[in-house]
Amino acid sequence: MRGTTATVGIGRHYLRYSLGNVSTILAGLVSFPLMTRMLDNTQYGILGYYDNWMLLAVAIAKFGAQHSLLRFYPHDDDAGDRAAFFTNFFYLPLACSLLLWLVLLVVMATVDRLTGAHQNLVFWMAMFAVPMSSFSSLAETILRASEQSRTVLVTRVIGRWLEVGLMVGAVVLLSHSAIAAYGGKLAAAILVTAWYVAWVRRHVRFMRSHVSLARMREGMRYGLPMVANEVVAVAIVVVDRLMLKGMLGEFAAVGIYSVGASLAMQLNTFMNTSVFEALIPTANRLFQTEGADAVRALKQRVLLPMAYCGIGVAMLLGLFGTDAIMALSGKTKIASGPVFSILGMVFALYPLLALSGFGLLLEKRTHKILMLMVASLAINIALNLLWIPRFNVMGSVYASAISTLVLGLAHCIFVRRDLLQFPSFATLVRALSGVAACFALAWWLAGVLTPGWMRFLFGSGACAVFYVAIVLALDARMRGLLLQLLQRFGLGARP
């Protein structure tokens, strides 16, 4: 395998990874209404509960090897160097991961046998998915490190849609249960892992003569501290479901939360993850070459459309989030409407705080970032303990919303002052003026449109158009950005 694909520019790589993210979001939007209509709250809760445990297990099982693979990958064409690298940074950590998994598998099976407290079948499916997901993730990391973005794109897209097809097919053809759904997911994981095994056998060499425990420890010294960061990041996402099950003792509550939260996470992927994947490389370059002022100027340019977009989306979700759940998942899932509305609003507004306070990563203050994430997780857990007994599912929603916003504010507080950049006051005033006008329009439409599809399509559509019209009328800079966008697609008149 070649060291890198040097002939492909960063723009091409970015386009391919963006297409992969969009395809993942589309797959989620296609599967969401189908799965939520076919699975009741209990079955959907079981599916989400054990899948979240699997995510935590995978984050630990990789031992941070994915970070070491990216950081130390040899980009030259020396086959011997790459063989030594793969032996010590891929195969040896993978062997340790498989050994740990086997030990845990034996322990869990022994505990079940001795206590008679048999685990749900979905638990064992998730257990068998852990080593396959870990292996596939590390193999994909090698592809990313060697800049083979085309292969990553194709594999991600095919794997994600294969998973959706097999999960939905299993639920339709076999049974409307979490076991059938996870069976489809496990079948997709087996097929994707088989492809990665074939690719690894062709391109990733293992040589016993190159085994070096010292080099493996070097990689793990770098990667293991990153595991804590990854585990906390996953825990922030999954802790609500785990605590709902632990404190209320039923999967139905987990299902109500999961339906709304999973749809809100699709929005988070689009508005938060994609933005920062594009922003971080440029910000790193500007900070190193031109300094903090250039980074703040970049933030100003990005925050202008992001502020209008984030505030507008939050407004639409606050007004029509429950109607969206009713339209997509049916009236039986109406209890998940407030979950989606509140978490969706938070995920729409969080990028404004995160971008305004972005800078700790530029300063290489990774320990501070980890501490802030741990603090956010601690706040979430404490508020869950306080509010779940009082507010049931919504207590977990409130806890997640507050801890997420606190994390965004904390980045703004602890970043260097010369890197802090909020949206302009005039931008916020114009955006909130549009929101106020849309609230008046929505109040009038509430007496005209019936809840569900009618209000979701026509109500949200009318308010969105009204909001955009107000923003364009009040802000000449947004009119200029719109004109540039139209010209890029050949739709606007060129000066």
C-alpha cells in the first residue's frame, strides 16, 4: 500500500467526507420513521439501550489505537517501515483488544450461569458486535491516515445503507422487535467486517520480526489518554438512556427519550459536526500562520449565517417539533415530541456557543477540554438524579439540555480573550425580530392547521419562508451571501 494519496487535494477529501456525512444523515432520516412506527417504545428503548452500551465498549476496546494510527502513520514509501508500523500500532493493540473482549465474554457468561440473571439476547448481539466494530474502525483509520478518502466514502455509504436495509428488512419480515432489528444490524456488521478483513489481508502486513513492545507502548502512551476523552464524549450522549433505565426500571421510558433524541442527533450531525470538520483545519492553519486575529475574522464570517440559521432552526423546532414527530412516527410516539423539540433547539443553538468559544484546541489545551467535558457529564448525572424522579423522561431532557449549554458557555469562559468572538449584537437583534414575527404567524396558523402532517409541512414551511424573508430584508450582508451562492450555481446575474 502506498504511503499517501498525495495527488488528491484537501478540497477533494473534504467533499468526499462531506458526502459520507450527508449520506449517513439521509439513511437515518429514511430509517427513523420506519423503525419508530414498527417498534413500540419498549422495543425501541431496548434497541437504543444496548446499542449505547456497545458504543461505550468500542470506545474503550480500541485502546486509543485510532489516534496513534493517525498521528504516527509513515507517509513515505518504505514498505519495511509501514510493515513495522502496522505490526505494532495496529495488530498488537488489536490483539490486546480481542483478549480483553474474550475475558469479559467469559466473565459475563459465567456470571449469568451462576446467578441465573440471564441477559437479554440483544445484549449478546451487542457483545459480538464490539470486536467487529473495533476492527472496522481501526481499518478505516488506516484508510483515512493514508488519505484514501474515496474508499472511505464508498465503504461508509454502502455500509450505512446496508445496515438500514437489513435492519428494516428484518423488522418487516421477521418480527417488530429489537431482536430482529439488532439481528439486521449484526448481519450488516459481519458483511462490512468481512470486507475490511479482505482489504487488511491485502494491504496491511504483519511481520513477526518487527514486533516491538516498546513501539507499541509508544503508540499507547499517545492514544490511551485520548480514550478518556472519547469515553466521556460517548458517555455524554448515552448517560440519559442508561439512567432512565436504571432509575425508572423500564425500557418504555428509554424508548420515548430515544425517539426524540435520535432525531435531534441527526440535526446535531448536520449543524455541529459538519461545520467543525470544515472549520478546524482552516482555523489551525490561520492560527499558526497569521495569529488570533485571523481566527476571529474567520469566526465572524462563519457566525453570520450560522447565527441566523441556528436561531431560525431552534424557532421552528420549538414551534413544530412535536408535529414533526407525529408526522414521521405517528400519534403513538407523541410523547417524544417535547424531547425532540427541546433537544433539537439545544443542538441548533449549541454550535453558536461552541464556535464563539472555539480556541482551546488551537492552544493545545486538551486536558482543559477533557475537564470541561467531565464537568458537563457530572452536571448531567447530578441533574438526572434530581429530576428523573420528579419529571420522569422530561427530567432527563432538561438535564441534557442544561449540561450541553453549560459546556458551550464554559468554552467561551475559558478560551483566550483574543480568540473569543460572539455573533454581532445587530445580527442577534435581527434574528430575534424574525423569530418574534414568526411566533405571531404560528399563533394565527394554530387555529387554521390541524396537528401533524398539515401543521408540520405548511406551518413550518410558512414560518421558514417568512423568517428568511425578514432576515434578507434586514441584513444586506445576507443578501450578498445569497447572491454569491446563486452565482456559484449559475443562477444569479453576474456583475
